[in-house]
Amino acid sequence: MTNDHAETPPSGLRIPAEPVPLSEVARFDHETDVLVVGFGCAGAAAAREAAAAGADVLVLERFSGPGGSTAQSGGEVYLGGGTRVQKACGFDDTPEDMYAYLHAALGPHVDEEKLRLYCEGGVEHFEWFRACGVPFQESLYGEPGWMAPTKDGLMWLGENAWPYDTLARPVPRGHRPPVEGFAGGLLMERLAAAATAAGARAHTDTRASALVVDASGRVAGVVARRFGEEVHYRARKGVVLTTGGFVDDEEMVSHHAPLLSGHGKVSDGGDDGSGIRMACALGAATRRMASVEAALIVMPEAACRGMLVNALGQRFINEDVYPGLFSHAALHQPAPWWVILDEEGFAAYSARNPTAMPPDHVAETLAELEEELGIPAGALETTVTTYNRHAALGEDALFHKNPKWLRELKAPFAAIDPRVLARLAENRREATGISGFTLGGLHTTVDGEVLHVTGRPIPGLYAAGRASAGIHGDGYVSGTSIGDGTFFGRRAGRAAAG
């Protein structure tokens, strides 16, 4: 994967983060106007915009090529307001409807100023992706899912589920490149190419370790390491940190986001919080450090056709919401968690998903299934009986699941264990069934300026992507990481170049 692994410190140790005074740097090995640290989606966006503004731009990437966690993602970008893909699929959208949905789904405690700008700029940002060479097929994937198994360019991401369908007109906004399944690789390939085509240069296998600061407190560059050698970079106009979150740093997770402690990680392995630590060593403020994304490793198509229950056999949410939302809800429920299905539900699900794994437990009666799963006797039976009574009336009175998914569950019954899929996905012997990443980070303005704990901007320092706190509050919807990272990465790049 990367030659930089030789640079990684032993477990429990970290790269230095203390700022280096400019007066102590004898000479700089490289000089540029704007120095971007990290070549994921936010770094690519910042580099392209800074170069397009006429700045000389250099990007440092710790691994052997661009990509970051974006390249390993589903590649969805949350965009709306009336994009050409939405219109081609027959949907009318407005920035106001987009804002109303995201304000609720990403909340509570969203950054309202950033979210408003993001929604108002949705169509323009979509066209920016197209200008970068990212293609979008003008067709809709209509089933629930983490990502589309087709090449369709638009998908639902919970906008048509309760209570969100009562707050805003339901419109799908998950835009994605034409790749079956994981589309992040193609997305990053095009964004990186657009950045280099604009004139940005990249130094790979180069790991930033500290910021260089002049006597006035202005960030003037970066100290990095490359193949065991220390390298000094001068940034005449600004440094943009796009180094990702901190889910790979166990100590930072335990201090700031303990909700993810013990769970799997959604990361390329480089989300170690290094950029956040470098800025904090200068007195930078952080925001929303406890906010996380969670992914319960189940197929949403299966959950919708059955039910999600906790260790006590109780439902806790309508299963047709965006899966990141039912996953986050699961974090606050007794573990383990189960998907309960019947034979008809599994047949309907597996017919659309040829690779669907068979259930982990099957029983003729709910009492037998309770015993197999370790659920208190009678608890699951009570839950299913209540669900069936409401399904027969065509209304989920407890959680308001859409009637299209309501159907009485009948014997034989089955249970899917998210831990089994997680062990395969994470290549681990033991897994909880949940993986996630962090959403909080450096406190920035809408133009990416990193704020000091006193509230003033730190001169010459910018951040975007998961190294910063973006639009999110306590919730998450797919596509808002890439969307937020590139949107505010663009603004940070332009501000640094200016």
C-alpha cells in the first residue's frame, strides 16, 4: 500500500506535533504559495481551486498516491436543489427542502451557517464535479441501501422515510458515479486528475509532522518526513490541512468519541488525527469532537423487509430510515443487534441480491429463536405480535415505517447477526457489528480558516474535510462527507490562494 509504513511510530507513540519556529529552520527544501496536507477529496478540491486562482500549489500525501478514505468509499455525494440528474429522473428539488431534510437528519446541533451555504450551492457544486470529469448517469436506483449495486446516478438516502417525509418534500439526493457498488475510486481518480490538470503538484510518501510558525504567529510552512529524511516546506500564502479524522487514534477516540471505542473503523488507516493535533499545538479550537458516523453491518434491504431488534428483542426505530441513522440509534441500544426476517422476506431480499448470505439462525417458532439468540423469553414474541397486528392494519403505529414495507411476519423465522458480516468485512476474529468514523475536528469558518481558542483566525492556517468540523451535528447521511469535504475544501483553497 505505502512505503510510509516504515515511518509509522510504534504503538502508543505519535509523530511530533509541537510547532517549529521559523527562526529555527535553516533552509526550506521546497517553497510554494499554498501547501495542502492530504490528498483525499477535500485536499483535491482545495488544490484545484487554489491552483485555478493562480497560486502555486503543492500537495503532501503520506501514502504513495492520492485517494484517502474517499477512494475506499461508496462514492456518494449528497447534492440537491435541482441538479440535472434529479430533473432527468423526474424530481423537482429546492435548496429549502434539502436544508430541511439535512437539518433534521444531521442533527441535532448542525452547523447552520455551513449547512445553509452547502444547500444553496448544491447545483453549482454538482456542476463543479462534472467540470472535474466526474460522470453521473441520469437514472434512479429506487431501493434502500448503503450504496447502489447498479450504475444509476441517483439514489434515496432516507428522504422518503418518517419523520423526514413530514418535514420536507421527499426527493432523492444521493449522486454517484456510474460504478456498481463502491464508486469512490473513480471519484477520487477524477478529482486528483482535475487538481493536477489545474497545476497542483504532489509529493507522495511524505508525512507532515509539525507546522512552521513565524514570530507573528502566522503559519509559514510544514516540517515533514520522507523515507526517513526530514523535509521542510515553505508556504508563502497558507497551509490547508485535509488530513482526515481521528478514528485510527485509539487514545483520541477514547478521549473525545468514546461511543466508537471497541468498534470497527471506516478508514484507509491514515485517519490518525495528526492534522488536528498539529493545529491544536498552536492553540486551535475544536468542535463536535464527539460526533461520529456509525454503520451497523446489515443490508438495509433486509432490515426493511423485517425488523431490527436489540439484545432484549425490542424494536427501536423505523427500519426504512437511512441506514446510518438506524446504526447510530443502535449504538445507544443494548447489544448485540439482530435483523429478524421470515422466509418470504429473505426470498424477496435475496432474489435482488444474489450474493446475500443466508441467515445465521433459523427457527420454526419465536420461542426457539429467542433461546438461540439469548433474548429474554417472550420478549421477541411480544415484539413480533405487536408488529404483525399493526401490519395487518397497514400502519406502523410505534415507529411509522412506510406501509410499502409492512407485512405480517410468519414462521419459520430467521435472524441475521451483524457481527458475522462485520468479521468478514473487517477481517477480524471478533467484531461488534458496528464500524464508524469521526465527524468532529478543527473549528473553522465557512472559508476554512482555523480558529484559535480565543475565537480569532490563526493566520495562514486552513482546514477542510474530516480534519475540521463541517455541517454535521449528531447525525449522518452518506454523501455528506464527500460533499462537505469538497465544498468547503474548495472555499479553503480559494481563501488560502487569496
